[in-house]
Amino acid sequence: MDDVRTYTGTLVADLVLSGSRSLKDRRAPLRALVQRLRNRHVAVAQVGPADFHQRAFLALAVVAGSEARVGELLDGAERTLFASEFEVGDLRREIHVDTFSSGF
């Protein structure tokens, strides 16, 4: 029997909104960015300290049946991040593959 492969990709982004003077100033642009990412079939969670009014830390994840598709999804997520109001301070990207024996 064939093995089953699952590909996962993650991005962790350190985002800066330099014009923000409060958490409230950051909230609307961050919500809009998170929604745009979710519309691209990307799971998103805010991670790290949430009390910086000019910075946000997002973790993004995708799952697909091929490494190429994971790469496409992560590329799209990166384009969305760079096209947002936020400056991308740091970006870390990883792709993993897990192999399962079907046992059938």
C-alpha cells in the first residue's frame, strides 16, 4: 500500500503599525488583515504579547496534499502581509511533511 503524506506550512510574522498610538488604533487594521488571510484559506492566530500598541505577532498555518500547494498558500499569505498597512518586521517560514503508512 501507498504511504499517505501530509504537508503543513507555518509562518510567524512580527508586524509593526508605526502610526498606532493605542491598542484601539491597531485593532481594526489587524482584524481586516486576519480576515483577508482567512479568506485565502489560512488559519491565523495572534500569538506573543498582545499589549504592544504598534506591534502584532501572528502565526499562520496551512495544510495540503502537496508541498507545492503549501508553498502557493504561504506565498499568497506573504503577499497579503506585505500588501497590508503593517510593516513586516520579521517573518519565519517552515514546511513540514508527515508520512503515514495506511495499514490497509
